Amino acid sequence: MNVKEAYDYSFAFLKANGVDEAENKALNAVCCIAGIKLGEFQSHKDDFVNMKRLADFLWRLKTGEPLQYVMGKWDFYESEFFVGEGVLIPRPETEELTELVIDYAKSLEKPVIFDLCSGSGCIGISVAKKLSNAFVYCIEKSKDAYKYLERNAKGVANVECILGDINNEFDLPSADIIVSNPPYIKSGDMKTLQKEVKKEPSMALDGGDDGLDFYRIINDKWKKYLKDNGRLFLEIGEDEGESIKDALSAFSNITVKKDLSGNDRMVVADKVIG
Ligand code: GLN
């Protein structure tokens, strides 16, 4: 089959099997297998598509596996990240947090940055790639996620990956910036997640009873790693804009920012000195 035929077939197959976003998934799957960008579909309509791979992709999508896992990689900010079972899929709202960090870090001479609960490393590695004068430590405790982190950081000289739990102590230089997209979904809401999100690691999503467990750890254990004029950047759940202020008692100038969908999504805060 060529690209056009494979797309028509995939769309019909996914739709018939009740897979949501069938059109988008069919397009992404076929382009991925044909090795072309989405925008190249028209000009490559007659390219050959490996049917064995397509059959495998379609079968996995039918079972509810996320498109990103099936493809094995996903675009985030300005590069592609390897993803698969065991690691959180990078999301567009996290690109906004990454942009905030880059904008701030640009003004610093040789910023030291920690990316806590790094997952695929999408935030930290994107910042490191953009700012060659920065040095980024990416910390992740899941061994499965860490494999992706290491793979994604390969060849990026200004990133160090650390396998570790943010509850523990680390031997690190003081940081100018701490950034994190920690698990923030309330434990009680975990069962209401979309079928495909349920295939992502609960360890990367479940933030405890009120969703704030990891912000408390960051507040209690990580302030000491920040320089006095250091700054904290966090992603939060859309209903956590108010409660986050109580959780971050060791920080001041706590500003909640909205994402492009208009939901509270990011927090920027300064360290309280002393
Ligand atoms: N944004 C993710 C979701 O809603 C949650 C990510 C996280 O817990 N850090 O699925």
C-alpha cells in the first residue's frame, strides 16, 4: 500500500473499532512508518508503507495503547523524545513551562538547573539544548522512566541524569533554578482518567490524597539546594492554583500562571531567604 491507501485503510480500521481521534492517529501512524513529517503527506502520497509495521501499530492502537508509545517518540518543544511504556508522555502545556524557564534562564550567566521528577527529560533536556551555557541535572526515580531519560540525554553535553528519589539527599551544587512537573493528580481521581492515560505510569501521575504530596517534598527538601536568589518553576493541576500557595510555605512571590487553554497550570516562586 502507498501512504494515501494506508491512511484511508487505517482511518477506517480505527474508526470501525471505536478508537477515538481515529483520523489523527491514522495520519501520525502512517507518516511515522513512512518516515515523513505530517506536512509531507500530500507530496509523499505514493511512498511505500511497510504493512507489517502498520498492522502492529493498528493492533496496538486498537487495544488502547497511547499513540505516542506506539510511535516510540514524540515531539516536544524543539526536539523529539523517545517514549514508551513506563514514562509519562510529554504534553503541550509542559512546553509552556519549559518556555518560561528558558526565558528566565537566558538572563543568567551560567545557570545551574535541576529538573525534578524528570521523566523523559523533556523539560530539562529542552532547556539544556536551547541554552548551551546552562547545566541541567535531571533527577528521576523510576528505573523504567530513567532508561528513556538517559536515551534522550545522549549526546547533550550539559545534562547529567541522576537515578534517585527526591525524598533523598543529593550531592549537588546550588541551583539557580528548580523546575518540576511532578505527579499532581489526586489519588481519588486516578480511576477517572482516560483509558489511554491509564496506560501511563501511575507513579508519574498520582500526587497523593490532595495531589500536593510532591510540592510539599519540594518545599521541605529542596529550598536548601537553591541559591538565595534562586527561582522555582512548577507545573500544577488546574484546580491547584490556590492550594499550592499553602504547600509552598518556604517560598515567596508565588505567582500562578495560566496555560494556553486558560487553566491555572504553572507556578513561579522565589526562595524565602533564611
Ligand atoms: N497533565 C497530566 C494529565 O493531566 C498530569 C501530569 C502530572 O501529574 N504531572 O494527565
